[in-house]
Amino acid sequence: MIPGDPALTIAGVDAAESDIQAIRAKLGTDKPMLNQYLEWIWDVFRFDFGTSLTSGRPVSDLIMERFPLTLTLAVLGILLSIVIAIPLGVISAVRRWSFWDYLGMLFSQAGMAIPSFWLGILLLMLLSIKYRVFPLFGSGSINHLILPSISLGIARAAVLLRLTRASMVEELSKEYVITARAKGLTERMVNYKHALRNALLPVITIAGIQLGYMLGGAIIIEQVFSLPGLGRLFLFAVYQRDFPLIQGGVVFVAFVFSFINFAVDILYSVLNPKIRIS
Amino acid sequence: MKKSLFITLAVAMSVMLLTGIAGAKELNFALSGSPDSLDPHKTSGTLTFQTLKSVYDTLAEPDQTGKIVPALAEKWDISADGLTWTFTLRKGVVFHNNDKLTSQDVKATFERIQNKETGSPNANEFAPITSIETPDDTTVVLTLSAPSAPLLGTLASGWGAILPQSLIASNHDFAAEPVGTGPFKMTQWIRDGKIVLEKNKNYWMKGLPKLDKVTMHIIPERAVQVQGLISGQVDVSYLVDHEDEPLLNSSPDVEVNKVLTSLILVMPMNCSRPPLDNPKVRQAITHAIDKQKVLDVAHGGGKPIGTFMDYGNAYYKDFTDLYPYDPAKAKKLLAEAGVDKDREFEMFLPQNYPPHVKAGEIYQAMLTKVGLNVKIKLVDWSTWIGDVYKKAKYDFTVIGHTGKLDPNGTLANYGTVKRYVRWDNPKAAELIATAAKTDGFENRKKLYDQALQIMAEEAPFMYLGSSYRRIGTRKNVSDFRMTPSLDTFDFRWTDVK
């Protein structure tokens, strides 16, 4: 069990014992743990996630307030990483050991080695301080989300690029590719119509998982860019032992993750006729 | 002739309009975190009170010297026996929802705090009030069960904020939408994003506030606040780290002002655990610490204190010469007390306060030099409050106590085992309890002087000092104030050029 008592965090260090007890009674944290848990489960089945202990607001409101920002950031981040990773990955695989391949490898090594928060700070210094293209802090417009999504996207792009390249190389060495070439199809047809479609499946899976992670909030990036996203909401909930908010957050993230996985499965059948038929 | 007059008028009017728009004075303020709740009666969060100082008023308030002066109450009168307090309210004060302030609002507010269902962390401070009478619209009479000198400090603190009775009755959500009589109304709050305050044109202080709008941007990253100040996107940052000072000073547009905080920085020692139950051991430990050095390295400077009161407080008494830095003497005292060399001491440090962690690491090194075996344990804030502060499961810890408007807030219950240092000293406890019931500064100071002397001599804490706060402001900003002891932001006199 996590140590700490939310009533003490709310009451602060100077509160009298009687006041702390009144707060415990109000929050319901004076009841046995099992009772509290069963009550919470019962409420969750009726889609009631309870109220946050520290702010007194419904947990679902707090989450939905933050979700649009986190969603936009995650989608922008993943789109950016796909836009970078897939073309570069495919070129790297098709023209192995060419200049483009080395460039792609260099990018992917660097992207994986650079921590995204550090990249974020560099971007801020360059594009918000030296050249004032983007705002230094705040939220509310798409401009505020460009730099954070680049910081998030680059690291993901690095992973996806390697995966695309490896997957494409593997497909190109398979027998159906040889058959296709033997039929006299153009190199273009072989690469993009046949190999790429199959090569993309594992890439889509991993991109889906990464999108799921980002939808749970990006704590450090939110911190660097002063963004009110889900990551900071959940982080402070843990610090303050705001149990309903932590639990609501876990359920929400689990739900979003399952939904993304489901969506990826559907996408499979669009991309791969084999799955559609079976 | 007529035509030219018309043109002149038109020009004059458009000039007035233009200056009206151009003259809208806005301040961009950097806040380090987001308040959890904006209900002044349901939280103890510093950020909440810092924000709400601009939205709410209290019956009395501290002025810039820390003296308690009238605010919503024009004057008050305390009966000779100290049991009847009569407040006369200021006339013509209106809430942001246009309700007129009456004695009913004061009554409803205090009853809300006292109500168990509110769950106010400060209800106990209002416990001496047994009845609230409202003979007319501008008079409030409080009847007390016993004389209470600290009550005035409570009424002047953020948790004494007066709320409108009509909204209390309708169960308004004050946590999200504060409605007060203060100099600004809150018009927008994006959690972890920003808080927007707009001028209350009907504020009861004539000509104030000077600003039209204050935007509090919540910027958790220190470097971003600093760069915001330099580039002009932030006008005031109130928590500048001493390490950022040279960078800010090198900017021609920014100045950094250093003011002493009301913090009492200490290393508490658990007096219920041997050998720390021996005053000699605690004195030895106090001798082992170079206080000025720790202040300089961990806090960027400060004033040493020799007892449990902040340096700038009117009740402060100097005992810094009692146990000066002297490692040789520390070793000698420890040998005399017969401290076991193998005894392992646990020092708990709150990881969310980097200066305390840094100070703890220096303490460890200094204590090792005099032959003590100290192990550091980092804990998060909830664990610190629960295990260290409430259950006293520690040997040493490092913390800072914030100042209080009334010394009883700082000292109440010390000398009894209720407090986390578990220091049992009936004489000190008696002095502190008597002082709370005593009236008049001189009379109280005599009692507190004695209590503080016992606390200095017996050393349940190693007293470090009070540190500085550095406020970074753009040079076009004037008169940004912080309330003494309460550390809240006061934008009423603030102006931008």
C-alpha cells in the first residue's frame, strides 16, 4: 500500500488533529480500505469515477478538460513520426547502404539517443527565445503544440524508422517478391504495391502502442512546455494521494489503450486483404 | 466654425478611446504550480492563498510591516475581559456578484468554517468563537469562550476570507469559481495553464488596483521562467533561484530583489529516540554544523537564527552565539555523553524540496566529521507528512517552517510530545500556553523570550536560519508586493509603465 494520507496533504502541517479527522470523514478515507475500494468499483460500473479529493471536482471533468490537449499533442506527434519514419525507412531499405540509408540510420541513432525533454529545451531556446517563432509557454492554440509534438515525434520517428527499414528489408527478401519480379513487374510496383503493404503491419502495431502511451500524457514534455495535459494531472494526483483521480486515470488510460489496439486491428484488415478474408 | 468644433471633438474622443485601449495595463506573472482548489476554507495550499489574496478580503490584514490593520472591518473593539470582540464593517463594499457586504456575510462565512462538513483545515483556529451576533448590517459581535490573542492573526490570514452569504446558502462551487470583494475578479482558470484576474472597478480602496489585468501563467520549469523574464514574456517571477541570479542581472531589463523570508529553516531531532533524548548530544550536533555555510550553499544566503523564530519577526530574539560552529567541542560533548559509534542515524529528506535535500547532504558530511553515522533517506511529501511529521518515525529530518502572523501559530504545543520533535518540556509548554491568552505585545514578548530561550538552550532542533527570496521583475514594473509572513501576492499597488 502506498504510504501517506490525503487528509494530511490537504490539511497541511499546521492543522489540528480534530480538523484532520473532519477532513478524513468528509473524504470518506476514514472507512476501511476494502469498503472504499468496493464502493469505488460499484460507482465505476455506473460510469461514476467519483470526485477528486484535493480539488473537489468530478474526476471525469478533470480528465476531459485535459484530454483534448493531450489527444492533439499525441496525434500530431505520431503523425510527424510517421511522416518522417516511413518514407525514410522505405528508402533506406530499398537503397541499402546508399547515402539516404546512412542519413536515415544517423537520424534514427540520434533520435533514440537524444532525450525528448532536452530536444524540447533546445527547440525552445532556438525557436522561442532566439527567433521568436513559437510561444515560450502557454496553451490554447496549435502554435503552442508544434514544438512539443516535434520533441515527442522525433524520438518515436527514430524507433519507427528502424522498424520500417528492418521490416521492409525482410519482405524484400521473401519469395513472393522474387516471383513478382520474375513476372516482370516494375521495381516500383514490387516495392510499393507488394512489399510495403506487408512491411507496414508491424510498424502500424508499434505506432499504435506509442500513440496509446502518449495519450496517457507526456509528463516531462508537459513540464518543459508548461502544458496542462494529462501527465501532470496524474503526476500530482500521485503526489497528493488523490486516490479517486489516480484510479480514474488508470482506468481511463487502460480504456484508451484498448481502444487504440482495437482500432489498429481494424486498420490491419484494411491494409492486409489476408486478414479481411479469414 | 461648427464643423471644426465637431472635428476637434471627434479627434479628442478617438484619442481618448485609443489611449483607453493602449493604456490597459496588464501584468504577466509566473506561477510555479497550479492551486488544487480555490476554496479558501477547504485547503492549506500556499498557492491557493497566494492567488486568492487578490480575489478575497479579510476583516483585518497585515500591512507591509506585518502590523495588523483594518480591511473589511473599519475598526474593532475588544472588551476588557477579552471575550467580546465587536467589528464595525466598512460601508459600500460590494462582492463581485454585486451583493452588498453586510454582517450576515461575515456570520455565514465563519459558520461555514466552523461547520464540520466543510472540513476546513483551520476550523480549530475559529474554535474559541462560541457565538456570532449581528445587531445591524455593519456590526458583528463575536463572543469567545476564552481570551485568544492569536484570533486576530487568524482573521487577517487567507483562510479568514469573507464569502457572500447568498452563495454560501446556494452551495456555490467556490473551489472552481471564487466570488469575493477583492481587488480583482477571477475570470478564467485553466488548471496547470493560467489564471486570469481582471480589475474590480468597485474595489473599496480608492484608486486601486492600478492594473487592469493580471495573467498568472503556470510555468513549472525554472529555466522557462528565467527566459520569459529576459525576453519580456514574463513581468514578475517570485521564486528566482540563486543560481539564476547572475544570468538575470546581466539582462538590462530585469532586476532581482532579495528579501528575507519568514522561513524558520531547521534540522529537527527526534528527542524521544536515544541518544537524542540527551540535551548534551543535541547541543553537540548544533556545534557540529556551520550554519552560515549551509545557508550559503543550499539556500543562496540567509541569516542564522539561534531559536525557533524567523529572523524578521518582531518576537525574534538572538541566541546565535549560544552554540557556535565548533567541531572539536562537538566531538568532546559526544564523547562525554557516551554516544555509541555504531548507532546509525536516519535522516529523512523531502525530495520535493531540493534546497532541503542539499542542506541534508551537507549536514550528513558535517556530522560524519564529528564521528556520527548518518544515513540519508529520500521520501516524497505525503510520506514525509504522514511518517515523519505525524508519526515521528525519524532521527533527523530537514524542513522549513513558514512564518505566521501570530507567534502562537509557530509555537503552539511545543514543549509537549504532540509536536514532531517529541520534546517534552512542561516549562516551555506552560509559557507558550500562557502567552496565547495574554494581551499586549510587551507582555507577550516577555513570555515568548523565556520560551525561546529554553528552546535555544535545549535544542530540539538545530536552528539554521531564515533564507532570502529573490523576486525577478522587469524594470517597467513597480511596486509588486508580498504580504509579510503570509507570503501572498499583493498586486493592488503594482503598476506597469
